[in-house]
Amino acid sequence: MRGRVTKCHAERIHAKRRAEERYGVTLNKHDYKEISKSIMRGEQAVLKRQSLARTIYLIDYQGQQLKAVYDKKRHQVVTFLPIEEDFKLLGEI
């Protein structure tokens, strides 16, 4: 079924577009995978749990902070949210 886009692929496309739109960051395949892997390794800070499957992380990427939503079911970042000034790390509240 050539041409059909899976949910995982659609979420990757969406996340890369949001990174570009909200942060001016163009993520290639390697960068995107590395961000997801760094979350899996526990190297990024948790901001908030949205649900059992999705968690918001504060990502350090090339000297810039990005706010990412990670889906642990699919093991990938599904979107990037705008940074707000009043965010706090989970556990600091």
C-alpha cells in the first residue's frame, strides 16, 4: 500500500513541522530520533504527565530549550509545544 501514511509517520511529520513553526528548528531524521532516544534514556526533564501514554518534556537541543510531548506507546515525540515563561519541572511545584 504505497502512499498510505501510518499514524506513527504522520506524528513524526507533525512534530517536525511544529518544531520548525514554534522554534525555527529544522529536525532531520537523525536529530528527531536522537531526541526521542534521549527521552527514553531518561536524559530529559519531565514537565508534566498528560496521560498514561503521553508526557511533556523540556528538551535541551543545540543550546535551545524545546517543550516536547512524548508518546511512550509509540516511543516518539508527537509534537512540540510553545515555551511559556511560567513552566516548572515536575517535582518543583
